[in-house]
Amino acid sequence: MRTKIIQEGDITCVELSGYLDFEAAYPIADTIEAIYRKTGDGHARVVIDMSALEFVGSSGIASFVKNLRVFNKLRMKPAYFGVKSEFVKLFRVFEDQHAFEIVSSKEAAKQAAIVRFEEWQIRTLRSKRTH
């Protein structure tokens, strides 16, 4: 499995390709976590392209999805696109109150990341004014 990081303005696109297996789950999570740490404030705008990722057995995907759940709890959780039906089914099984944001295209994912960031900025500014 391969991971490619592409910076597109303020958006970080993580392209996943190849075959997902058990060993790949943790390095992917570490890569995404490093992107969030790099911003210093945890407010990275991340989109994850799964269009070239292939499903290989449930053990690999279960670990993969469980690791990704951590990022759903962040205010700036990633938006996913190109998600094949096998992955969608398991995303839905493993998600908790923090749902995975799965959209239809890269543009929709980028827009979701921008909107989430803008909403956070508005809440933060409003909070600063009232305190």
C-alpha cells in the first residue's frame, strides 16, 4: 500500500492506493496524525482519497477503520472521498457518535474541510468576544 501527501493550498490531500492489509493500518494513522500535529493547533484541513485503495480481507480494514475513528473526534475531522462500498459498510459499523464524513468527490471533500474550518473560526471569534 502507498500513501501520497499532496498540499493544495490550505488543504492536505492524503491519497491511499494499493491493497490494504493489517500492517498498513498503523502507518497510515501515524501519517495522518503527523499532519495534524504539524499544524500545532490540530486544525489541519485534511481530505482522504480512497479511490485507488483496494479491500483485502476484514482484518486489515477493521484495524484501518478503528485507527481512523480517532480523527473523527477532532473539530477538523477529515473528509473522505472515493470510498468503495466495502469500506463504507465497515465505516458505518465501526463509527460511533462521531460519524465519518464521506462525500462524492475531491471538490466536495475540500469544500467540507473549508466550511468546517470557517465554522470553527466563527465560533472561536464569537467566543473570544463574549469572554
